[in-house]
Amino acid sequence: MTQFSFFDHPHRRYNPLINEWVLNSPHRNKRPWLGKQENVPLQHLPAYDSDCYLCPGNQRANGDFNPKYEHTFVFNNDFSALLDLEYDFIGESHSLLRFDAPRGLCKVVCFSPRHDLTLPELEEKEIRLVIDVWSDQVTELGKRYQWVQVFENKGELMGCSNPHPHCQIWAMDSIPNEPSKENDSLMNYQQKNGSNLLLDYQQLETEKRERVILENDHWLAVVPFWAIWPFESMILPKRHVLHLPDLNSQEKNSLASLLKKLLTRYDNLFNVSFPYSMGWHGAPSGDADYDHWQLHAHIYPPLLRSATVRKFMVGFETMAEPQRDLTSEQAAEKLRSLSEFHFKGNRNE
Ligand code: H2U
Ligand code: ZN
């Protein structure tokens, strides 16, 4: 018989938020850090690019000109993946050929007029303005749509077509797969335990500290026990909050501070502007009781060992279930150990 160890033996970890498992193979990665530090040349971007469709004053694909905005700028995506159409008849459906045709709307949010600055390079007060836009959009779109998905795809590795710092917001009148799984788990947990799954989880991680990256008075950033992506993290509020617009001003400032520090650590990991998909999950909108919900953000970065070596979701992952070698604890320790000062230096220097 062998004495089981989280750091030596393959095991599956359960993700209670979506009711799925992830296979961990830590024995394949026994040395704490194998990453060779290669220096990828820094991309020097201009503060303004006349060819960029997101820069102030420039023309977009649909012929519109962007205003000469000074802070943030929101516009309807010219190639919206969802359309706000009402159909009188959407056809027959068969139980094996089910479909629906959700109404929706897609927006693009420019974080700053500066073409060359990513979120962690913005000042805290500028990040706060971005949080205000997210929050206002959730309020506005939430009046018409049940699900408002705020997300940022950053970097070419994530399929982002333009380095100008921006995110997207897609709103639709049904709840998509991931939040729908979360809704079920959060509700079942509340019914069974009489408490909130993510608040309980936040408190547990705050006590244990093994997977904490950083925290402040209002927020915790943690590599979840059940992480799939090598340096995946979650941002959790320390009180019960359903939606971004429910945050008070102090909590929004505090979030700006946490985001800047967290994303700076990511950039400092391989001295590269770290690619990721980040998204916010708040309670669905509408009059139903969503007390079982808890606002949170997921950050899914694809990089594994260096600025160029990424994790692929292939083979076993697509055929069976997600798998990782690096443990969540190792990833958290690595991120925790990094500086909160951006490797590129202060932008005013
Ligand atoms: P990503 O690079 O993160 O995909 O975002 C760019 C978005 O901007 C993309 O969804 C939209 C694309 O549809 N876009 C416009 O709305 N107008 C344009 O002129 C070009 C791109
Ligand atoms: Zn630009």
C-alpha cells in the first residue's frame, strides 16, 4: 500500500462550481519549476495607431468614426455574434435536433485611448473607470437580457485580433452553459448547506492560504483547488454580492487595486504581456431569487512554462476530462512570489 500524497500521486479534483472533475498528475512535474526563461522581444506599440479601429478618432469597419474619447469608450460590435431580432416562427424542433434562437447584443469596450497600455499598465483610477463601465453595462443590459457576459480576450494566443486594450460584453436572453452549470451547483449547495458555496470557499481558502495569490480588505485572488489552466485564478469578493453594480465605491476601488497587482504578477511571470481570457460571472438578471449566487471572475491564461509554451486542451482533455501537471498550490506559490511592480517599469518613468 502507498501513502497518498497530493504532490506525488495522480488524483482527480472535484470542481463543485460546475460539477466536473480535473485529473492532476503532479508526479510528472516534481521539480517545482522547470520553466526556462527565454526572453521574448518586447513588442513596442505606439500610443496611437492610425490603422487601429479602436483608437480615438479612427474609422471602424462599418464606416463609423470613434469619438476622440479620453477615458473609456463603448460601442455596439459591428460584427455582433447575437442579434436582437424577434421571430414570429422559428421552425419545428425534434428532441434530437433542439435549438433556440436567443435575442442578444454584443458590445466592445475600449479601456483607454492609449493603444499601448494593457489593464495592469493603467493607473488604478483608470482601471476603476473600466470597472464602472462593466458595472453600468451590466445594469443597462440586465434590464433587457437575462445574461450579461463581460469578458476580455487578451493576446494573440487567445485569438484577440487587436492589441488595443479592450473587452467585450455579450448579452442574451437565455443563460449559457457555464453559468447555467454554476447556477445549478450554487443553488443545490445553498439548499443542502444553508450557506453560499463561493463564500464558504473564499473563507476556506483565506484560512488555508495554500492557494491564495493575493488579497485585500474586500477581495481574494486564488488559484482554485480545481484549476484546469496552469495559472488559472478566481477573484472572489469577501462579502455576499450578486452583481458588479452591487459593489460600493470602496469595493470597486479595491477591485481596481487587486486587478492591477494580480495582472502585473501575471505579466512578471514570463516577462511578457500575459495572454488570458477573463470574465465576470454575476447572478443572472431578472426577478427570480438568485440569493444562492456569488459574483466572481475567472481568469484562464493558456501559458504553461514560458512566454511561448502554452497548454493545449487536446487528446485526453477533449476526449475524457481536463488534466494538469503543475498543482494549483505550485501555481499559486509562483504567482505569490512575483513582484507587484510591472517588469516594464512605471509608465511615467
Ligand atoms: P477581439 O479582438 O477581442 O475579438 O475583439 C475585437 C472585436 O471588435 C471583434 O468582436 C469587433 C470585432 O467584431 N470589431 C468591430 O466591432 N468593429 C471593427 O471595425 C473591427 C472589429
Ligand atoms: Zn488603438
